Amino acid sequence: MIKAQGRVGYIKVSIGVLALCVTGCVVTPKPIDKETINQRVTSDLEQMFKDQEPVRGEISLYEAMARALKYNLAHRLKMLDQVVKNRELDVSRYDLLPQLAASAGYKHRDNVNASSSFSVSRDTESLETSTSQDQELWNAQARIVWNVLDFGVSYLRQKQQANKVLIAEEQRRKVVQNIVQEVRHAYWRVVAAEQVEAKLKRVMREIEYALNTAKRMQHGALQKPLLTLKYRRDLLKTLRNLMKKKEQLSLAKADLSRLMNVPLGSRYQVAQPPLATNTAVAFSAHQLQKLQLAALSYRPELMEMDYKSRIVKKEGKIAKLDLLPGLSFNLGSYYDDNSFLLNQSWAEAGIQVSYDLMKLARIPDINLLHETRDKLVNMQRQALTSAVLSQVELSLRSYLAAKQDLEYSIWATDIEKQRYRQYQAASTSGVGERLELIQSQGDLLLAKLDQYYQYAEVQSEYGMVLNSLGIDPLPKTMISHDLTTLAKTLQHYFEKDLRQHVSQIVNVEPVLASNTLESPDQNTAPQ
């Protein structure tokens, strides 16, 4: 009775201690404090721009590309993701090895582990209470187990992981291609903006002055009201168009800074190269089919789908392998210091076969599942193929349309130049003539802005054609170079190697970019 009461008391104390421990382990939500947030912000801003070469002098197109490829955070993220996938592949190799387990232990009892036997037939105790185990025990063991089925599955999983590494490389390729295209798009808009920046400010001030003058003329009845209103309307329309163009082009510099990961508040100028009407390769409409076929071979997204198809096929093999019986081999060495044992150390080897008979019922459904998955991947690839073909066609059409628009903008600029010269020649001291001259000057600047903008569009659409083809814009082994070397390598690649490569695809000779943005021959201008 006393023992029972003692046992109950012990249980109560144990429950109380356990409840106290559980209460002490309760976790309460703890929001991040302001100091931690400030530290994170400071650390991130420092790490984002760490170890970057400062901007010196004017930035060329190829230096902008080099900076983007070396410092752009999206590219660095993809490169790190690729490293992670390679590390995962390295780790997966250990799954092919057999399991090697070693353990050791100590056990102590506060009383003897004794027992007796009971005779079922005689209904009496057959032996005296006895023990075959010491109260204090030390034991150790080392076992090696190799499961044939697990080895096969691990091997196929490693093959899948290897394909994931290749997928990460294709995704990095796509990021590189997009970055180079975005840099090209933003860079030429910055060039266009800086070409006319100073003149744009001056002309906009003159137009604002002319607007105020026209307003005073209207109030003072110095001109016919209808004529004055027409002046004001035309001047205001020109001013608004100039402001829209200025806004479109000014946003490009912020975009270029983002792509190059330039530190906040950095000031820089871009180089002003001669603006050529020809691109490195003069694409034409009759090359569409060849370009589309090339895109189907080069596009990273389609290569990624090929690797995903491999992974799905390997998954089907894993499922079929899993239907086989499990076969395992084991070999071990054991030690136990129990004094009652005849042999305190021994070795053991064995083989075991196991099989889950319920797997037989799943075979038809598993086969159907993986056939459907294979069809799904094929359908996704075909849908992507259709999208790629459309992208190549759209990019080529946009490129050709942009070239045509550039020609028209050159003609328009030439016409505005002639109008401006006519107004200059006929200008007198009259206020009305002065307003018309300012209006013509604004129209000329607007035409020039549009011309530079259309040139930037041609360069951007040219880059989109290259991007739609999926051709790598840089060699694979140059990311570690300094910016100067990297920029020179990019320039050589774009102007020589890549140009020759694309030219071979479309079977055309590369065109030297020699035609500058001058006014066309008057005989070629539209009538």
C-alpha cells in the first residue's frame, strides 16, 4: 500500500515537472525591431555595390553591357543558383554509397533484470528467478548495409539532378540574353536624350516665352485673335510633344543605371557614337524561315524543356524500378560487454529480400500516369515552339518596321530643316514672323528627337531579333575578367564573331555599319 502511494506521488511530481518544462518552452511571436531592420538595410546597400569598379569617364555600349553582366543582381542571382545546383549534384553522389552506421551505448539498471518461467501444461513455475544480463552494460556496433533498389533509385535521381544543373545553365543564358537586350534598349535612348538635351532645354524656354508673347498679343489686340490662338495652339502642341519625348528618353537613364547596378546618386555620361542606319546584320523578310529554324535550335527555353523531358523520363524509370523487390546486403561487427555472453564480440552478415505485394495493383495506374506526364511535357514544348516561332516573326517585322520608320523620320527632319531655313531667310522684325520661326525651330527639334528615338528603336528591335534567336551574346569563359577586358571582348564578339555567326545562319554577308544618319538624297524622298 505504501509502495503504491509512493508510486502515485512520484507520478504526480513527474507530471508537475513535465508541465513546468512545457510551459517554459512556449514560444511567443517576436517581431523584428527597428534596429535590426536598419542594420539589414545598411548591410544590403553595402553588399549590393561592394567590389564594383567606379564609373570613370563616358560609358560605351559595351562597357554598359560588361557592367550589367558583371554586377547586375539578377545575373548574379542566377549564377549563384547555378552554383547551388552544382553543389546539390555533388551531395547527391553520396546517395550511391552504402549505409555505414556505427553506434555505441551504455545502459544501467537500478536493479537486476531477472525473470522466471511458467509452465503452461503444469500451471506451475518451472524455473527459479534468474538473470542473463549485467546491471551495467557497454555495447558497440558497426554495420554496412547496401540496398540494391536504393542504389538504382539514387543513380537515377543523380541523373535528374545533373539535368537540373543544365536547366540552371539555360536559365542563366536567358537572363544574360535579356540583360544584354535591355541594356541595348536603354543605352540608345540615353544616347538620344543626351544628343539633344542642352538644345531641348533652350528651345522649350523659347517656346514658353513665345507662348507668353502670343498671349500678350491676344490681350493687346496686336494680331487677329484667330491667328494668335492658332500660334498659341501650335506652340503648345509642340511644347507638349517635346515634353513627352523628353520624358520617354529621360526614364532610360534610370533603367540603364538599374541594369548596370550603378550606386545610387552616381553621375555619368554615355559615349556618343556615330549613329549608323545599318545594323551589324541586315535582316530581311525572306530570311524568316531560316531565323525561325535557328531559334528552335538555340533558344534556352526549348533547351530547358528538353532537359525537363529527360527528368520526366527518369521519373518514369524510378517508378518502374520501385515496383521491383527490395534486395539488401548487410555486414556488421558487434561488441557487448555482458559477462553472461559466451562471445562478447562477433561479426554478422546477411541478405534480405522484401516486396510489397500491393504495388502490383498500382502498376497500370503508374504506367498511365507517367505516359500522361510525358505527353504533357511534349505538349508544353510544342506550345513553346509555337510561341518562339511567333516571337521571331514579330521581332523581325518590328525590326523592319523600325528601319522604315527611321527612314521616314530622316525625311521628316530634312523637311523641317528646309522649313526652318525658309523661315530664317524670310524672317523680319515682326512678332508674328518671330513666333513662326520659334514654332519651326520647335518642330525641327521634335523631328530630330523623333529621329534619334527611331534610331534607338532600330537598335532595340535588332537586339530583339538576336534575343528571339537565343544566340548567346558573349563567350562562356569571360565573366571573371576586368571591365575593360570584358568590354573589349564583348565588342569583338558583337562586331566580328557574333555577326559572322548570325550571317552564316541567314546566309548573308555582314553589312558594315558605315551609313550615318544624314539626310537622304532628295530624289529618294517621298513626294
